[in-house]
Amino acid sequence: MSGKFIRWIWRRSGFRRLMQLLNASLKAELRAELKVELKAELKAELREEVIDDLHRHFELPAIVGTFINRISAELALASGPEQVAKSLDSLSDEWRMTVRELVGLRSEWSEEGGQQDLLAEMAFLRKNQRLLAPVFQALSGKRVLYAGQAYYNAWYLSRMLRQFGWKADLLNWDVNPDAQIYYHGEDFRFGAAGLSSFDTRLEFYLSSLYRYDVFHFSNAHGISFGGELQEFMRQKFGMHSEIQLLKALGKKIVYSNNGCQDGVSQTAFSRWSPESVCAICIWKDRPLVCSDEKNLSWGKFRNSVADFQCLLGGNRVDYNDDARVHEVPEFYCLDSEVWHPDIEIPAAYRISRVASDALVLYHAVGNKMDRTSKAGVNIKSSHIYMPLIEKLKSEGMPLQMIEPLGIPNKDVRFLQAQADIFLEMLTFGWFGANAREAMMLGKPVVCYIRPAWLDSVREEIPEYADELPVVSATPATVEAVLRGLIADPERRRVIGERSRAFAVKWHSAEAAGRRFDTIYSKLLAGDALLREPLPGVTP
């Protein structure tokens, strides 16, 4: 009950007696009598606030307590995990109906109710989040929503988690048609049938509050349900209010890091030796893409809401130096059969070698036009590899380079499977999706592995660091490294076999399913899963 209301009543001598009784302990009949009198006598501008306060303080706790008792009773009668899952979903749907009825809405939303209907429900949840949170927590179970794509990682992880008894769904809120070539699947998609209007997307967000208990987001600035919904919520309730409501209701938030701009300032990242990646990056002087302020403000928000964060590569400075940030290679997973070394190559993707003994070198740059300067410089080291390959070819080496552009990721593997050596970044300090795909296909990868980052990874997962088969090289050493691999087919074969075994062990969907079944379950059980303090690693 608001202080304003209490002071107003106190000034009314006719209510002094009622206030004394209220402070002592209102009887059920007195509560009803008070509500009747208030409805009749209070000023119109206070009436709605008073009724709402009384409702919240006197009726809602009883409804919450009764529903929690019912949850406990029904789950106790459930036999086995499948029955528990069905009971949770059924009770969750019923709880939403109850909430909507408390708001004075129809028990089930329809498009006829429109946006105002959903806003009324959301306002009720926000205003009563502390009272309602215990019900949402009592309903928690093995239910995770991947909100947003992460290439194909979340897709294959979600499929595997279903085999571990999880309700695991993926929402693709990316409405950019050009980005869809990088994705392998989705359960829901903003813009598709059933989620084509903004109201249906807003309803999806609201329904997810009841239907899922873990929300896994990925990519810098990607803790959201899409830009349109984020902006709508900002205007109505404040920036990131849709995520803050998840936290307030006790949902667990997991996040996967995706690169140099993710919580790390450009200043700090540029200090990593031996060569500054930022110095050759086309985004260095584009503050709308990358700047200290942009990167750090994102990191601050990210760390304020995420219960657990996945990283791979040891870039532990600024907001990545946090106990909730873990080395989790398993998240960055692939399907070991989709990327099998012996996949059949469709005729349209068969490579004609320039000679029977020619070696195919694979060098790919995603979004190449946006990431490459007019001089051909990019962080994927194209400006180093291209002259080097031409030099080797001029010496008579039978080499051919393939650089696929605009091919859907599901199909590009057919080209990858025919390559002999993969050429990756020589200054960044770690590898990405292309290298993981290469290793799963049993191919040797050349890429610079920053010793400081490898040591950081080793602190948390020593086996991963010790088994990593990537052939490290820098701009100064890459020519010798590449000449050695070209001249030694047996070495390439051995590295390829090690690469396949490594990828299956650490980056397969099976490995991811096992790891995240444990991570999510522990989070839901109340384990903070804080990383043990590590010795400081600085650029």
C-alpha cells in the first residue's frame, strides 16, 4: 500500500479506526468491508491504485501460496521424467491463465485482444514480480530456449539436449534474409507463419516466460528477442526491461561470447602481442561497430544479467575477466555426421584439380566485402596468404586456392571436405567456426594460437589445450609452416586424424549435450558455478 494513500487516509478522521485495525491484523470480513468503502468514497484518481494495492497485499499472496502447494502435490504424483515434464507444461499454461484472469483478461490470448491485452499482462508481471517469482521458480524444470542463432551451434546443441530429456527449442529472431545462409535450423522464426506480426512476437516473448526456465543467448548485443521487440520494450518500460523481467522471475540466463568486441575494449584488445589485430581491422575507426565505449557498455550489461557465460580462447581482459565466464568449447559444437570426412560430394560441388597431385588450400572470409579494406587487408590474413600462395605457385608447386562466397553453410562443407589444408588467421590469436569445421572433417588447420590465451584455457581445461592439433603460425613463420605441410603428406594425414578425434571429443553435439545437461541442471539447482580465480593474464 503506497505511502501517499496511507497519509491520505490518516488525514481522514473517519478512517483512523480502520487504519488501527488494519495495522493490528485485518480480519477477512474487515478487508471486504474496507474495499467496499474505499471503492465508494476514495477520489477517482486514487481508486485504481488503492484497489490494486489491496489486491496485491491481501489476495495475491494467498493465490500464490495455493498454486505453489498444488505444483508440489502434482509433481509428487508424477512418475518419471516424461510425466514431470508434461505436468510442468500443463501447470505453466494454467498459471498463465490464472495470471491473465487476475489482470481481468480472457484466460487465453488471441489476436483480437491485441497489443494492449499483452501490455496489461506484462505490466501486472512487472509490478508483482516479487510476489509471482516463487511460482515461476516452483515450475522450473528441464526447459531451455535458445533466443537467437549462433551459426548452427545452438541448433545442434538443442537437438542433442532433447535426447537428455530437455525441452530445448531455438528461436531465430534474425529477420535479415542475407544471414539465413549461416543457419541450419530453427523451431520458431520471427517473420514466419504464426509469428509474422509484431503482436504475435510480443505474445511469444510473454509465453516464453511461462514455458522456459533457462534462456541461452549468443553474440555481442544479442541478449534480446530481436531489435524490434527490444526497442518496443525500451519505449514502454526502459532499456533491456524484457531481460530484466526474466531475471526478476528467477529465470537463468546463459550467454555465449563471440569475439573481440564482446566485452573487451578496443584499447585492451589492441595490446595483445606480437602484432596488433586492431591495427589492420577495417572496423578500427568505425565507432558504430567497435569502440571502447560500445564494447564496454555491452560487457557491463552482459555481466549484470548472465548467470553463466561461455568463452573459448582465453581473451580474459575487461569484462571477460569474470568468475561467471568459463572456457566451454562444447557450446561451439557441430554435428559429427553432417561434417563427416567421408560425406558424399554432390556433382555441383566437385572440385576439378589443376593436376593430379595438386593440393587444395581453403581460405574463407565470411562477409568478405564488409571486412576487407580496399587494399585487400583483413583480420583473416588474406593479404598475407594470397602473395605467399602466388610465390609458391611460381616455384612450380601445384596449388589451387578456393575461397567460397555466398554459399549456404550447409553446402560449403562439400568444398571443405575436398581441401587439403585450411588457412586461418595469423594475428588474431585463436580460431573460429571454419577451423572447427575443418577439424571435424579431419583436415589440418594453420592458425596463430596466442600462447597467453592457450595458457588461460589450460588453467580451466588442460586436456583441451594439450590436445589442440591446430598448427600455429604467425606472419613471420607461415611460409616455413606451409612449406613443411605441403612437402609432408604423412604429417598432414596424422594431423588430420588428430583433428577429427579432437573435434569429436570437444566440439561434437554429443559432447555439448553432456556438458550442458550438467551446466543447466546445476544452475537450476542453485549452483552459481563460479570459476576458480586464475592468475592474471594481460596483453
